[in-house]
Amino acid sequence: MFNSNKERQMEIEMVTIDELVPDDHLLRKIDRYIDFSFIPEKVRSYYSEDNGRPSLDPLVLFK
């Protein structure tokens, strides 16, 4: 009885975000049809290249 629990603790399950989001999800459709490449240029002036911590990708923040 106790061995099965211990064996399960040693198992690893690898899951990607792609596997968690259904193919027909609304956000997948939005991503497919909208080109977000304009965002980095629009927000470039708000990011400092040589001061402070490295910034996050604006596309990641927006999405």
C-alpha cells in the first residue's frame, strides 16, 4: 500500500501550455487572425535599454 504512493511521487508528467488550451479556444482564434507585430514599435519609447532590470517582452504582457 505504501509503496505505490512512493512510486507515484517519483513520476514526472510533462505538460505544455499548448496541450492545456483547446484547439477551438477563442484566444487561439484571436492569435491566428490578428497580427500583433505592431506592439513593440508602439511601446519602444516606454522601455529603457540601459537602466534597471531587463524588461519583459511587450507582446507577452499584452497577450
